Amino acid sequence: NAGVTQTPKFRVLKTGQSMTLLCAQDMNHEYMYWYRQDPGMGLRLIHYSVGEGTTAKGEVPDGYNVSRLKKQNFLLGLESAAPSQTSVYFCASSYPRRAAGAQETQYFGPGTRLLVL
Amino acid sequence: DAKTTQPTSMDCAEGRAANLPCNHSTISGNEYVYWYRQIHSQGPQYIIHGLKNNETNEMASLIITEDRKSSTLILPHATLRDTAVYYCIVSALYNFNKFYFGSGTKLNVKP
């Protein structure tokens, strides 16, 4: 199992450029998440998905779009990059609750470092 | 989801127990306490979680107070590789496992 993988590992963009970050998981997880982490801060939830074809907004969704066309993939798009979007982006996945009273953990990818000039 | 409060940083001598506190005074009955750590900007790594009983696994122990308003993560024999930022997260049972991270505690394990 590769777990959660992210592509690319690092990218430099100019202001106004667009790009897509890819997250893939091979654990057959229903739920997937995109977070961003700014220097010295904790992770903040951008968008999440509870199944193929469904997405929802998290804490900081502005400036980002997402798609979940396949269960194993979750794409994060920046249509017009801004310097404020310079950050490290982490993807995560988890099972939904599988048993009464149970709670599931999230598994994180290695991150994508994005610099917007 | 309930917010958490953690000290900004802590030091621990190698080989000693590291006790990391977390305050979650507004926790509700269906919210779990999770601990994750992040080593040098890698993706966060799961450590342990619990609802109201104390929990132990191969990595750590989690002690939750009876009123559930605070908890302590215990690393029984800290090593230099345990130097990381430790996040205490409270997550409700029916919110699609969403996590809200605070700033965490930077644990410095010293030789």
C-alpha cells in the first residue's frame, strides 16, 4: 500500500496562474480532505469529500475548487493563484464510521509545497 | 467542534516520560480526543484517540480526566525522534471525521 500520495511535491507559480494538485489513496477510503498549513501554524481544512461525486467546504475554501470524480482521487484546483496561497497543502483520507460508537482516524499524505510569486 | 488549548512548547530529557497536556473545557459528549504529531513539516501522523476511557497503544498513553475537560498524552520513554509538534484535536462523532487543528505543542527532546 502506498497510502496517500500527492502530486507534485513542490511547485512555483506566478500570480494569476492556475494549477491542480492531485491526491490519490489506495485504502478504499470514502472520505478525503484537503488542508493547508502556513508557517508556524496548524492545518486548516479547505474542502472535503464524503464520497465519489460529492464535495463540501471547510474552514478556508475561498480561492479553491475541488473535484472527486473517482473514489481514489481528490483534486484541488487554484484557478488564479495569489501570493496568499503560498502554503504547504496536505491531503488526508479516512473511512467513515464503521461501527456504532467508533471513530476513524485520518491518514495524511506527505504534502505539496506551493510558492506563488 | 470544541476548541483545544495546548502549551506552545515543552522540553523533555531523552529517556524520560513526556507528558503533554491539552485543555478542551467545552468538549461535548459525542466528541473524541485525538492526538497527532508532525515531524519537521511531514504529514501529520496519528498517535492515539479516545472518548472517555484511558487508552494505550504501542506509541503512547492517553489519560482523559473524568469530566473530559482535559487530557494528557504520555510518551513513556521519549527519544530524539519524538521531537515534533503534537496536536490535540477534538472531533465529533457525526461530522464526517473533520479535524480542526490548533497550533499544537512543540516538544523538544534533549539528549
